[in-house]
Amino acid sequence: MEEGINKRKTEHIRLCLNENVEGVGKTTGLEGISFIHNALPEINFADIDLSTTFLNKSLNAPFLVSSMTGGSGLATKINQNLAKAAERNGWAIALGSTRALLESDAHKDTFVLREQAPNVPIIANIGAVQLNYGYGAEECQRIVDLTGADSIVLHLNSLQEAVQDEGDLNFDTLLPKIEKVCQSLEVPVGVKEVGFGIDGTVAKPLYDVGISYIDVAGAGGTSWSQVEKLRSRDPLKKAAAEAFNNWGIPTKDCIVSVRNQLPTVPLVASGGMKTGVDAAKALTIGADIIGFARKLLQAATKSDEAVQETMEQIELELKMTMLGIGAKTLYDLKNTKRVSIMGKSLLEENS
């Protein structure tokens, strides 16, 4: 029987698969963006190119399997299916929190995926708060070595930890510890939220101490305060969590805010991404890579082929969007004027 951190990981998966864990009355904000159809696109659909690079590796599309799980029996099948599909489709893949890899010998195969994904970027992951609980650059490098990862991302999850029965709550003076990790590791270090968002005023000091990329992980998708509320056995925490069911910065606002502060930082947009049209909108306003999580999770419980089919649908939706506005490359998409933001048409502005 699974116990401790391994049991928690299984509970997280089951809740995300079977319960309504999205924020209440909170959206990504991307619904305020629309594209202006181009009836004469003057491009061949077959020539539309989604390729890009991330972490010094080529991707077939600007997509990332966002951090979800690891460290449990249920996670083994899920992560291996995700990794196989990511390799075939040329997506990057991020692991769930790898703290379990160092704390337990159980289910190491949920994190060691290089055999299934030999060529695409793999990103390891650990909570930044663990830097206040005995973890440091040495442990982070060990995680990278064990997983064969191309990068490690430090996740920021203060509100999740506050609701979690086993939560670690000392988030004091993390920035200098993050800086030390950035200076010491042999691979790029990124930072991400878990669904409540990173804005530009937070991203800037992180970038200044050496963070290589930002994953905004904004609000509009899974709310981890709601996930932990469903897990909690503490009636006070369960009640308090209700006050935060619409907490967080919409993903759109995160992208715009970070891009305004950091014009050149590699920017990952995750948090409530459901379609290739969502991805196109996020790319248009400044994102470089788009992360999908729960959209892929159900398929990953079935087979790698089911994951691949979902990935191909997302890619097709992005290509169809690009055909609809006459954008042949991601550069063309990022620089299109055929977009309206909150009713304000860039096409009319620049005509």
C-alpha cells in the first residue's frame, strides 16, 4: 500500500481525473482575444511550419507536456505514455515534482523517461519551497542526473501548500537560494507557478538572479487549492479554501505582464490551455511555448496512441488557425495584425 508522498501523488491524479477541480468563475482571459479571418490567406496548408527550439533542442511544435505527476503506481503508466507520445510528436515534456524521487525508492520509473523520450527536452521539477527544507543545488543536480533532464524547473505553489494538510509553508528568502541553484547547476533553471500565475513584477527578479525561462502557469484551469481542499481532512482548511476558488491571475494577463517586463525571456504559457486556438492566442500575445496538462491526462491513462491523437488534434487546431489568418510560420503568427484584443483590432490600428 502506498503511503506518504506516494499516496498523495495518486490522490492528486484521481481527483484531477474524476472531480471538478477548476477555479470557479475564473478564466484564462484568452476569450477576450479573437482572430480576424483572412479569406485569401495565400499560403498552402501543407507548408505551415510549427517547428521551433526550446532548451537548445528542436521541437516539431511549440508545445510542452506540463508537469503533472510522478512517484506513484498510477503515475508510471501515465508518464510513460506521455513520454512516448511527446517523443513521436516532438513536444517537450516536464515531470511532476521529483522530490519523491529522492525521498522514496518506490516508482522511480515514473521519473526516468529518457528511454521513452530520447530526443525531446525533458524538464525535471521540484518545489522551490524545498530550498527552505534541506534541499539545495546538490539535490537539484542529483535530480537532473537521475532523470537525464535538460533542465529543472522550480515550482512556486504557496497557496497549494497552505491548503495541503502536509504543506510546507516557509517561503521566506527563497530568492537568494534560487540564485545559488541557478549559479551551481549544469543545466538551465526555470520557474513556474501551479495555476495561480506569475506576473512581471515577480518574473523580473527571478530572471535577474539567473532563471532561464518563465512558465506563467496562470489561472483558468486546474485550481490546486481546490484539489487540496478535496484531499484535506482538516475542516478548517476545507472551509477556508472555499474563499480561494476564484484566486489567481488569468493566463493572458500573466503573459502580457511578463512580456512587458522581460521582452526576450523564453516564456511558457500554461494554465487552462485546452485547444490549439488557445495556443495561437497565447503565442500572438507573447508566449513562446504552450503547456498542456489536464487536456492530456485522461488520454494518458489509456495509451500513448490516445495521447498522440490528442496532441495531433491540438497541432491541427493551431495549423487551422494559422491558415485562417494567413500565417505560414510561428514568426508570422506572433507578428500578425489579424487579431482583436478586447474588441481592439490591430488590423485597423495599422491600416
